Amino acid sequence: MQLPNKWILLLPFVLAGCFRLDGFLFNPSTDIEGYQFDDFTGEVEIVVGERYRVETEDIYLFQTPSQNGNNIWGTYVGDTSTIGEDTIIIYCHGNAGHMDYYWPRVKLLSHIRAPQHYGVLTFDYQGYGLSEGEPSEDNLYADLRTMLQWLQDRGATKDQVVLYGFSLGSAPASKVLLDFAPDDGWLILEAPFASADVFVQDATLLSTPAPFVVDLEIDVAEHVSKLQQPYLWLHGYDDDYIPLEGHGDLIFEQSASTYKHAALVRGANHSNVPQVMQYEVYLYLIEQFLRGQL
């Protein structure tokens, strides 16, 4: 793995036991006064263009208390009156930015076409965007559980849920699905990291025990090994942030699912898998996966 320069510079401090890496998994942006969606002029992860526009009336922005009382913000794209009937994709975003940064991805997912209707829900973890609180592993899980409860309060059932975890989002997606619906739903992971242990070994270039430099207990590979739901894995061959080898491939190999599919994209790095695949191909792949036709 090619380490970010800031990790290499901090390596002596990590090895001396006087610096911890927890904060490098969380890189939130909070310098916003409100969510702007298509009017956002800052950096976004990908650009999808006018073809994948979403009508204003189909965007429902809301806030709700997380399990520890801090208000977190979410966005539902679709018809809120049919949440009890539609398949819902919950997009758990990565470690950087806030919802506007990932808005093009949410718009893209809202254009999946299948016999049933789809809605897409995304949200900002505590400490991201306008969401109150501080980022932490426990809060990742609590915030996703809160969003699932928000859907259930509006009639959604466990078998309607598709949990999509990108990068850091693979941790809450896999963990919460295991707890929430061990026999229902679907799991999609894009550029997932295997565990805190593997993350630390990559960051320190040594077989350093994770508790020495992080308090995190994230173990996506372990969670997925207990899940039998349909599982789709997407990863770029050129991902130098979370390498395919030792992360995504380990999770896929350990998956207990009898219906699983890997989409490994040549020329793609950590953030641009949908773009390199081409958006129509990306959407068709997910649609076919959810139909059970891969």
C-alpha cells in the first residue's frame, strides 16, 4: 500500500507509542451552514451531470435524534409516502466531507431501474456536516441504527433494506446488518477495509497490534463472515488508499453468502469506481444484483 505522506511522517511517533491513528479514519467537514445538494460549489467525489438529476420534490432533508440524543441529518430521495412498499438503499458514506460531497453518488443510485420502486437514504454521521456530536466507531453504528429506525417508523421492513457501505461506511453497513437483520436485506460494499488490525499494519508497515495505536475494534471481514445475505463487492484495482489485496479480497473470501459477486474495476482508484465502470454499467450491475440475476 502506498501510504499517505502524513502517515509516513507520523510513523516514528506511532512506533514510539505517543500518537494514535484513530483520527485519521475520520476526516469530517463541518464548515457549512446548510446542505445545498446541486447548488453545492465545493469539492465533490464524482460528477454525474444533468442526466442524473433529481427533482426538488423528491428530496426530503430531515434531522432526527441519534441514539445518544445528538441530532443527525439525513436525506431521503424518493417518495416518502411509499417507504413501506419500496426497496430502500441506505448509502453509508466514506470518512471525508459530508452529504453534499457524496450527493452525486446518491443521485446516481436513485436512477436504478427495476420492477419495484427504489428510495435512497443517506446521512451524516455525528460530527459530519451539520450533525451534532463527535465521530467515533460507536456513533457510526448508532447513527445507522437511528436511520433504520426512522425508516421502520414509516413502514419499512427489514427485507426492504439494502445497506451500501463505501470505504469507512463498510464498517457500519456490515456490523449493523449483522445485528439488525441477520436473515434479511442485501449488502453492497465498495472499497471496504478488512479490519482495524489490517489498517494499522498498512499504516505502520509492521505487524503492530491494533490496540497499540487505535481504540477501534472494526472488523468488517469478521462481520461479513457471519452474513448470508446477498453480497456485492466493488473495488478498483488501482486503489492505493484501501488496496484490493488484503482488504476487499479478504472480506469477499470470508463471506458466508451463497449469492455473492465481485466487480473489480481496472483503472479505478479509491473514489471513482462508478465513473471508470461507466455510470450506466454501474447502475445495471446493481440492478441485476438486486434482481438476483448475477
